[in-house]
Amino acid sequence: MRLGVCWYPEADDRRLWADDTMRMRDLGLQVVLLAGAAWSSFEPERDLFRWEWLDEAIALADDAGLHVVLGTPTANPPRWLVAEHRDAVAFSRFWQPRTSVQPLCVTATATRAESRRIVGVMADRYGEHEAVIGWKLDEAAASFEQMACWCGECASAFSRWLERRFDGDIAALNSAWGTVERSETYPSFDAVHLPRTGRGVNGGLVLAHRRFVAHQRRRFLDEQAEIIRVLSPGRDLITHHDLRHDDLDADVIAGVGTIVGIDNNLPGGQLFVRNGFTHDLGRGLLEGRPTWVLHQELGARQSVSVAEAPTTDHVSRVLWAAHHHGIETLLAARWRGATHGVDQDLVALLDHAGQPTVGWRGVEQYLREVGAADPNQLVVPSARCALVYRFDDAAVGSQPDHHRSVVLDAYSGARRCGFDVDVVPPGRDLSAYDLVLFPATRIVADDSTSSFESAANADALVIVGPRSFDMDAEHGHVVGPVPAGADAVVRAAVSTSVTLSTPAVMDPGGCEGGQWSESYRLTVDADRATKVLARWIGGGALNGAPAVVRRGNVVSMGGSSTEAWARLITALTGRKLAPSGVEVVERGGVEVTIFDPSAMPSLWR
Ligand SMILES: [Zn+2]
């Protein structure tokens, strides 16, 4: 794994730069990312460009042998530019203008023109610089709330987008969304408004809105990419994602680029396994292409409390975990501690006195350990397990918030059994995997069906979790038995589907079944090859009914918890089960513990 750092020379004393770039090299860093937040420093007034400082910073990085990635600065437009374009300011769902990051609407004609202008000027100047290896497009596409906009231009663009999607046929939209319910039949596309709340709103409309926001963002980045491809040929294009959120379809957005970049902020309050999951989710977005961590904080910031201060060893473990999850390049969040602004609290590699922090020492230790390691143990093998993940699945149903937790249960269960896991979008051929998981793959569409069939018809062990294959692509409930498709293979269909506040237990095994719980009935053509592997204890009407059903290599499991997935996978594969939270994988023929929560400070677990 290659290491680098986000560098904000515009905020540092210029006399430090030459020494800083040499120190980066001496530490073992190979990549710097800069310029993405510096628009006002190189264009302080309209068309008044000050490039000499950026020329110098890039030249110094080049002299030190560092590769340069330039960020397009469009998420942080200068205040003079925002003031010029009051009409292009983005609005929240409550009609509040957005003020900080991404203050301008990416649908607005003026924003897009400014974006093309500044990217064109930058790419014209630096596109063919020999030190420049790539471009990071805009900022992390964070949550839906931070990216969606309710301005007038978005409202009419939404109508036009729907019109194209339904080939100008409003009756087709009404039919797909079932608007006959509650007399919501639309007379025209202009009558479809951006929803302001998620509750009490037709699910088809909510899902379409999410898709529209991802599409608008994709188009905005496509315009940047088109310019850079011409002026900076052969360079990588990196999209930037915060995959802790599941409400913006990163799969749509990642397609602009050649590299997926993810944020990996300090996992405050979250299980460390979620970081592993976001690494693997990022890796799955562009098949066969590298994944970078663009922003890794290596230490504990003062604004959060930790049980103990992270040590050099802790930082090194974080880096090793990224390495073993197949990250190609990892950038530390910041070179020098910020003296002002929103990053003031961020842990950098150098503190405000210019002294190395725990992050720096962790980088040193990691590189030392890599240097001393058996090269065979550094190689990340092809994963034997695939987990099918679709962002839209997190948006359907009446309780979409449980989706990610079911996915993480399945993911953690496979990890505890020592599997490296590819998190993949539906549509891929999965016949080469040993284990394929559909944890809550809700939408039945050609892509998910073909993935299921490719795995079920091969030798893969296939496990379908609760709330799978039960919705259509427009948020309509499947008519007929579910999980649709799998029911015919296993010859069992869901009989009761419920969300339990107090989880019921699966017997044998004694595992809790989580909130999304379902029981099965064997269908009329079930034969002796259909086996009930577990039944529910408790859960009212669930009590005594089949909870896990298997026929051949396909299993339906009607509950979900890490323990339930782990026990089912270990029982069916014979793989050894690691203690809860511990990740052990095989590297170069030996078992390597890549993560052990008991060895980490509480915040990093
Ligand atoms: Zn807008």
C-alpha cells in the first residue's frame, strides 16, 4: 500500500514548503493531494489568477519525487463567486440556503458553467505537468441531505428527468408508482414535486428523488472529467465518497472515474468493522480498478473522548487493516495541523509546533513492518466471498434504516469465518465465488436475478437474508411469493414478515434473529431435499415456524445478527470461527490477525 498525504500549502508558511516536501519523502510518502480547497488562493478575484504559489508547491513536490494529485476546487467556491451567483445557491429541504461546503447547486446552469471554467483553466495549466498523476473530482459526496437541493432549477430538472425516464408517458409513471393509492395520480410531469419529507410520501417518488440527486451529481462530475480527459491525457480521475452513508448511490457516481476514493475518518462511535466494510464496498464500485483512502485521520482529535490515547501501534494497525482490505493508496488527512477553520481539530502528521504526531510515528512503524514482512504475506488474495450490495436497496421499504445493519451483520459474519469479502453491485457474474451473500437485496431486477442465478447454478453456497427480493425497481411490492426467485429454488416462501423490537431466537444455535424477522412455509412442491435448518423460538406467530431453510446450495435465512450469520456460515463451510470482532485472514499460507478490537482504544473499535 502506497502512502501519501493531503497537503494545504496555501495555509502554511511558504518558508516551510521546501523542507516539508523533503520530510514527506524522507518519511516514505509518495503522493500529495492539494489545491482542492484553494480556489480563492489562485483566483482571489474573477479572472485574476495567482498561480506562482501553486507552481512552486507542485515543483517542490516534484523535486522531492512525490506524485501530485490535484483536487478540483468546486466544492469550496470563493465567497466572491458565491456572492455573484445568489441565484445558484443550494437550498435545504426546509428552504434554508446552504452556506458551508457545496454552497452552490450542482444542477444550476451558473454553477456548472463556473465548474467547467475553473477546471478548464487548471487542467490547461497543469494537465500535462509530469508530476501530476491524477485529479480528484470535487469533494466527498456525503449524505443525501448534504447533496440534495430543493431550488427552483432542481424542481424543474426533476420533472424533465422523470419525463425522460418514463419516455414522456405520465401514465407509465402513475402505473409504476401505484399513484392510484390515495388519489395521487399525476396529470403531468410538471405536477410531480420534489418531496420535502420522507414520511407519508409515495415510495416511488422518494426513490426517484434519490436517483435524481445521484444523476445530477454524476452529470456535474462528468462535465469536469470530459475537460480533464482532453487537457490531461492518461491521468487518473478519482471520485470521492463517504461510504458511511448509504443514501447516495456511489455506484452511479464512481463510474465517472478510474479510481474510487473513500473517506476514512476516525470511526467515532462506530464499530471498526464498518471501516473494513467501507474499504470493501469502495473496492467493489469499479471492478478491477484501484481504491484509495483519500482522508485517513491517524490519531484521536481532542473533540472526542477516548478511553485511552491511541499509540503508535494502534495507528500502525489501522494502516495494516487498510492494506489487508486491498487499499492501493492511503492519504493521511493532513500534513500540518490546521491553525484555523473546520479542520482545526483534525490530527495531522505534524502538530502545530511542527513536531511529529502519533500519526507520523504510526506511519514509520507501518513502513518498517512492511519492510520486514514476508512478501507473500503482503499480497491480498482474491476474495472467496461476495456480498451483493445495491444502494437503492437502502431506500426501499417502510424501514430502510435497518438495511445497512443487516448488511453489516452478514459482512461481519463472513469476516469472522476468515473470508475476504468483495462487496459487489448486482449484475456481476458470481459463479467463481465459494460463498455469496444476499443480506437484504430487496429489489428484484434483471441484474440481481442474474447474479443470484450465476451463483445458485454454480457451486457457490448462497445465503439469502431477510427482506430480500421483495420489491420492484420502482418501490412496488412484489406480487407473489418472496424471496422472488429464491423461493422456487429452496421451495420455501416467506409466510410472516415482521419487525421485532425484542428479537426472537433461532433454534438450534440460540442466536438472536435481529429486528427484521421472517418465517417460511414450505411450498407445495417442496421435497425431502428441502431442509429446515432452524426454527424460531418466541416472536409470537413466528414461534415454531421455520427460520432457516436450505435446499442444495441455496439457503434462506429469515433473521439477521452477526452471530446468526457467523454460525450459519461456519456450520455450512466448516471454517473456523474467530471471536466476535476479531478479523483473521489467510495471507501467504498463514493466519494473520488483521484486527482485534481488544487491542484498540474504545473509539477505534
Ligand atoms: Zn438546486
